Amino acid sequence: MSRITLTTAAREALRADEVVFFDWHATGLCCADAGEFSVRPLRRSNLPRRARLLETDLVYAHPIAWVHLAELPVMVDCRPLWRWRRFTTDLPPDAGLRCCLGRPVGGGNR
């Protein structure tokens, strides 16, 4: 199971009916699973039917994102930007591509 951790700021930024959702965005035309992650708050009532629970009842993921995040330690933070809430992770910007190519997200070599 994943080790998703929410910072205090991220927990406080979530409204009572919201969860953190890791979405998956396809970025490749030639490779079926090439893509990237995004993270955002989402009302529980708006969760996609196929959303999968990650560790805590506050974090869900798209099924393809779930597969890649299942064994990763990830920290989720929230940085307010004026009136908007910007949820971020400590994943590298190319984490989805690394996962698809079988390269470790931590930066080490296999």
C-alpha cells in the first residue's frame, strides 16, 4: 500500500466534503500508459466511480495513477495562491514518465 502523507496545511485546506484526488493525464499517442499525475481537491460526491482509495480516506487516485503510486512515499502539501488552493506533491515533475519507463521516481538507477 502507498504511503501518502498530508501536511497540516493540506489537511486544513480541505473542506469537510473534500478529498485529495490524484488524476492521470495521458500524454503519449504511441504508448498507452504514458502520462502524468495531477493532484487536486475534489468533493466526495464528484469522485469518479473507478477512483481507488490510497492509504487514508482523504486520498483517492485514478486507477492508472493508483498503480504507479501504490508503493511510493508521497507528501501532499497545499500552498494558497490568493483565493485559490494549490495542492502540490514532492514527486518530481516527470514522475509519470519515469513510472511508465520503469525508472525509479526517487532518482536512483536500476
